[in-house]
Amino acid sequence: MNFLMQLLSVITNFLVEGGQTEFYSRGLAYIGVGICCLAPACSCLAEGYTAAKAVEAIGRQPEASSKITMTMVVGQAITETGALYGFIMAIMLANK
């Protein structure tokens, strides 16, 4: 986290000093694309964790499997929208 704060500080100092050119703005857009690509990756981890816990819950309480499955699917759908937003932002920044 400290590294990210230092990187952000260097970037903002560079932009405030007036060194922004087309080359650097394109490079910063690609850095933004890389950050936006973290959203789908984190989403996949969250969905896998959710599915694992749902399987554990169904194993402990099989009679509630329909409720558990429905809740898991809704939660994963909500999580996936965040990943899609990150993916769309990455495409928009890459084509800038």
C-alpha cells in the first residue's frame, strides 16, 4: 500500500509540474488499464471463495441447499458486475 501511495505521489508531482505530454498521458492510461485489470482478478477470487463456502454450507445443511445456492448466485452476479465495470474501463482507457 505504501508503494502505491509513493507511486501516486510521483505521478501527481510530475503532472503538477507541467510535464504532461502525449507520451506520458498514454503511459498513464496504460497504468490505469493495468489497475483496472485487477478488478476481474479480484472478482474471480471472491467468487471462488463464495462457491467454496456455499459447498461447505450445503455439506453441513443439505436441506437448505436451494436457499444457499440462490443466495450464492445472486452474490456472484453482483460481484461480477464490478469485474465487468473494471473490464469496460480498461477497454476505454486502452483505446484513449
